[in-house]
Amino acid sequence: MPKLQGFEFWSRTLGGARHVVAPMVDQSELAWRLLSRRHGAQLCYTPMLHAQVFVRDANYRKENLYCEFCANDPEVFVQAALLAQDHCDAIDLNLGCPQMIAKRGHYGAFLQEEWDLLQRMIQLAHEKLSVPVTCKIRVFPEIDKTVRYAQMLEKAGCQLLTVHGRTKEQKGPLTGTASWAHIRAVRKAVAIPVFANGNIQCLQDVERCLRDTGVQGVMSAEGNLHNPALFEGRSPAVWELAEEYLDLVRQHPCPLSCVRAHLFKLWHHTLQVHQQLREELAKAKTLEGVAAVSRELRLRSQEDMSRLEGEEPAGGLPFFHWICQPYFRPGPEEGSRESTGARSKRALEEEEGGADLLSKNKQKKQLRNPHKTFDPSLKPKYAKCDQCGNPKGTRCVFSLCRGCCKKRAFKETADCPGHGLLFKTKLEKSLAWKEAQPQLQEPPQAGPGDPGSFPEVLGSALA
């Protein structure tokens, strides 16, 4: 059968999918994809896989025989895709990942300036594979450059393009709003199907995005994590989907870290109210332990339902905290405001002044400790090692970090009390001990029949 391309691939192989769940690191495992498919998702991407590891590691390949890769080498990408093509409908090259791991590994969104390399990767895969090649990208600040980027990928052989309407710098506290104008311009400029990604929190957003951009499908990531029934247009009680998900995990096991992360997203608003259960969820070491915390959150929520009957949701939320609903990530202009109003005025003022300087983890710490200042400018400054640039030991006799100090002290047979390295002292003690007991320098040789000889001891041990 000839390889389907472009719109024919989208309509026939993918069934004209419009509601799409994004590839998410440690969040797109089988159990979550099944849950999403039950509740309106028509297409679910698997997590991103490293093509080089996929090629060399049979166990990694067996556990993750999926269809989305990150790569930076045409031959390796095609080699990995050839191993996977008989088990999937398409191979997707993820050029949209903005995370630090992608920067260190030189893949994802950090390849978007290397057009010649990307062209070779897509073209070679298009020629060699029996299934279509698709791509997921982020935009450039300039619309015209984004359009030329998309056209280059299409010309190279990409058969379906997902456009995340944010730049690679828009992440964490700098996430901001995705540009549908960029997506609309790409859709008008290419002759292949386009999926839009960004600003999708409810079914109304999906319908508006389809209408405003003209794309063939809409992809959701965070919106799906907070409400897997998003594509159904429902906002059910959190425990309904949490319990359904946990049942699926029992049938299709996955790492506990994935399960815990999903429950943190699902119960996000409730955990702002019942914060003592946040620590219990974080410390749970088994699936049943995590499920027990989820059951307790359900009981607490049902008590709140009875107590707050007839009242309006607090903190500006559209629904009560026990209902699946979006979480709107605060932007740098807004600071890190929390809709529940649980944080102190002082913490809010601090975040408004420096949210763009704080990482997501620092902002979470500030939420837990509103009276503690997490100001990077107040972080203590350390003098650097003369050789490697790491912080040097404050009492190091060589003014080096411990690693460099250990190498130098060993080479010079010197001591550094500041790092607890005593090469010179130990050598002097050893020499003094040998001089005091010369007869022990050449130990007597035990004969075969002598008590304690090696054959006798070994024989008795095996007897």
C-alpha cells in the first residue's frame, strides 16, 4: 500500500482527528492516554523518546515502542524510526521541547535555527520510511520567519505540522499567551494539515481556535492535565477522574512519579485549600498510598460541598475547588498570584516585583513559605576555584574546590585540613610504623600444613 501523505494521511489514518492530547514528559503514559481517549480525545501523542537511546538500548525500545522522537542526527533519527515504523502510524520529530534537558542534549526547540540539519533529517526519513513523518514546532518572534520555517519543513517531507504558538523562551513564569496569529499565518502558507497548540483550557477555546486559525485539529497539554474531560465539554468532580485514572494504572502500571504528578494536577485547587494533604501526597511511596490520599481529598471535598452549599466559589475560581477546571499560569506581569487568595500580601508583593527572576520551583517554595524571601540577589556569593570555577573551600589551603584540591594534594603528597585530606600525614605515619617494626616488612611464608594456611582455611570454609 502506498504511503499516505498530507490531508489523505490525516483524514484516513488519523480519522480526521480534531481533539489531540500533546506529548508530555512523564505525563503521556498509556493509562493517561486511555483516560483521555475515553473522554473525547481522538488522538494522543506518546512521550518524547531519545532516538539514540532507542537505537542502542533494546530494553528502552521494548518498553517505549512509540512514534515520537527527539534527535539531532539524520542517520540516527532514521535508524530509530525504521525500528519503530512497523508498530505505529507515523513518526513525529519533536522540535518544540523548550526544557533545559533539550538544550543540554541539543534537540527539541534548540534546533530551530539549524534549518539545513532539519531539512536533511526530514528528507532522509521521508525517503526511507514506510510511514509519514510529522513535526511539532515552536514559533519565532517574527511571523514571516515562522512561516518560512514551516514551509521548509513541508518541502523537506513533513506531512503534518503541529504549531505551538509560543517561542522557546516562553516557559515557566515567562509562559505568557500563545500567538494564534502565528498559527493562522502558517496554516494559510502550507498545504499540509496543521494542529494548533496553546491557550486551550476548555472546549470553548477549542472551538474558537478552530474557527480563528483554520487549523485541522487542536492540541491540549496543561488543559488536559487539569481536566481530562476537556474535549467532552464537561467539568466533573475531580475524584471521578482521579479514581478512573487510578483503576487504569492498576491495569497498565507506570512509574509512581507519573501517578503522583497527575494527581497533583487534578487536585491542584483542592490542595491549595487542604494543604496538609499536599505533603502526604508527596511522601506516599506506593500506589495504594497515593490512592489513600486521593480518597481523603474526596472526603474533605464532600464535606466542603455540604458546608458551602448555596455559596459562591471563593478566590475568583469559576467552580468550587473540587471541580475539574483550568489552572491559569501566572505571567511575569501579573506576578505569581494565586486565585485562592491563600498567600499573604507580603508574599504577593514580593512575587510581583520578582516573578520573572524566580524559577517555577522557587515560586512553589514561596507559596509554601510566604514569609521567606526567595530573592536571587540575596543568595550568598561564593569565591570560585582557581582551576574549575566551582565554589572553592573556605578553608582550603590551596584555594580550590574539593575535587581539584584532592588531585593536587595527592600529586604533591600534601595535607588540606579544610577538606579533610591528609595524604602527607598518613604517609609519614606509615613510614614511621614500618621503621618501628622492620620484622613485619617480610611476613613469614606459611607451609601447606601450617595452621591458618590458605588451603586449610578455604577447605574448612567449604566443608
